[in-house]
Amino acid sequence: MKKTVFVLILTLCLVGRSFACLNGEVLELINGSVLYVDSRDATPRGHNFASFHDRKYLLKAVVELDSLYKVNNDIRYLSDEGLALIVLGEYKKAIALCQEIEMTEPDRYSTASNIGTAYELDGQNEQALFWISKAVKLNEHSHYDSEWIHVNILKAKLGGEQLINSRFLLNTDFGTDSIPRTALSREKLDLLSQALFYQLNERNSFIRSKDNIVAQLLFDLGNLTFVRSAYKVALDDYGLAKQYGYNGKLIDLRIKTALSYSKNNKTIHNISEKKNPLIYICMGLGVLLAVFLAIFIWTKKKI
């Protein structure tokens, strides 16, 4: 059975927190083979896939999963076989397998997600966009409500360098001051931070060299972390963004400011906090009660 322990890892990493998205946040495949074991890190550095250490291990898993499918006729074995093929870099084989699954059992979310991933890794971004968009329609809340970012990434790949910016990729930006500025509420910042962390952790599992989209998104993750006052984590995010190729005066300025803030334990106050209307209702009732009480006491004295 697939185990979704990555939820716990994300929670621990994100407290207070381009290549593609593997469906299911799998730690262990259905046959018991380990796909990855992640260490706890607040900065998205990608999965520690088993195949990085022993390719034969996953090749053996592929054979076993295929055999188990023939015995059990359970499509989940083929789905996990597709995951293993993707991690092994056998993208065309994974695509063919996913197409077979789609013909056997159409409109499965996991199939659309996995085939979209395989197409993207194979460099076929138009096909990837079609299948990832379909996956979002089948399950719009998948991957911690983050797949809209994946869709925007694919659109930016197809649309060119002018689309590689915060506004297009994340539907927001953080200004050009020495500290990031935002009109987003704390709740929206937390949700966006978790979604972006997830997307980057999946993407950085496959991209190990410089990449403009990854670099931009890591810079934005640093901005998100900065405005949530986690300056040391923001410094790690910015540092990784530079490794992936994000350069310029703005990131250097924010690194300098984050370093200063972390030393002085400062807190920034440019987050739009969403007010609970019940607070104002209770305050209003309290005022009315005080007025009535004052009138009552005054009337008693008059009598």
C-alpha cells in the first residue's frame, strides 16, 4: 500500500512552511520496494531516490510489479511500475505503460499525473501540459492544491522567457524593496509556501543543474519564507536559488537584509492579516452590554 508519509515531512519542515510531480508522494511502492527516503529539510532539495544508490534495485522492482499485476490484475501494480520507470529515466517506457493503463481504466487521476510527468521529463511539454491539466480537472486539490503551479510552469516553458516571473508563475509578486512586500494574508502565505515547497521538492529531484524556472521559484520561496520571518531558512532558499542560476542586485540585497534580520531577531509587519468578523461582533456586544449596565446602575441610583 502506498504510504503518504511525505505529509508529515512537509509539516515538520514547514512549521509556521522544475522537474515534475510524481503522483502519490510515494515512499514505498505497493510491492514494498522503497522509492525514496527523504531527510527533514526546510529547503526543497529533492527526493533521495533509491535508484541514485542502486539502479538494479528499481529494475528488480519493475519486473516484480509487472509480475504481480499479471497475477492480481490490479492496476495499481502497473501504476507503481510507471513511477519506478520514471525514476529510472525510462520516460518513453513509462509513457507507453501509462497509455496502456489509460486504455484499460480511463480517467484515473494518477495516470494523467504520471503520464504528464513522463512527457515533461521527455521534453514533450505540449503533451505534458495536456495531461497535467487533465489531472487537475480530475483532482483539483491534488498535491496540496499545488498543481496549478505545475500548469503555469509548463505554460511558461512553452511561452518563453518573458513568462518566467513571479506574477505569471505564482499569480503574485514580492516587490523590489530590500525586504519582500506582500498583500497576501498569513493564511494565503502559508498555503502558497506549502504548495511551492512541494512543487520544488518534486522538481529538484530531477533537475540538478541550472534552470531559470527553478531559480525563479526558489527565489520566490525565499521571499515567502522571509515575509513569514524565517530568515535562516530564507537564506538557504536564496542560496539554492543562486545555485540554480538566479542572480542580480535584488537577491543579493535580500540575502544581506535577511542575514541582518536573523542576527537581530527582527520581525517584519507587511503581511495582511485576515480579520475574523466574530472579533468585531463580540467587541460590539461588549460595548452594548457595558452601556446597558451603566444605564441600569444610573437608573438604580436615581430611584
